[in-house]
Amino acid sequence: MLSDAKLHSVSRRTLVCPITSNISPWPTKILIPAGCVVSGTILVDQARMIDRSARDFRYIGRMPDDITLLARELLASFVGIDQLDPS
């Protein structure tokens, strides 16, 4: 989940990126490090908003902060945002 808690306070939607077991390198994929609750790569170019209450949405774990930040930065670059505010 890439969306911020501020969004969750006003909406049932959240921004997510799917994960695939295909680990072939690609500029829009981020390899999930060993030891995480899931394995594979994050498909940043397939980010989408989903309704948490309408989907079988459940928390299964947290990515390391550096992986989440990398995904946010890559997504931001795709939509033309030059720099993310770290706060």
C-alpha cells in the first residue's frame, strides 16, 4: 500500500501496486528483498486505487521503508513529480 494515512481518514480507497513472482529485471519493477512476508517484484507501473471494503483487503506485512520509498519515488517519476516531500 503506497497511500498515506491521511487518505485513509477520508476514503475507503488505497493506492496499491501488484506483486508478481516474475523476477526478471525491468525498469518498472522493484525486487522485494529476501526475508519479507512475500517474494517477487513490485509492479510500480500497474499502481491502482482499490476500495478496501469491497476487496478482500487485509494487512499481511510491511515492506522495508527503503523499498516503500523507492516505489513512491518511481511512481512519482512516472507522473512527473520531481521530488517527494519526506514528511
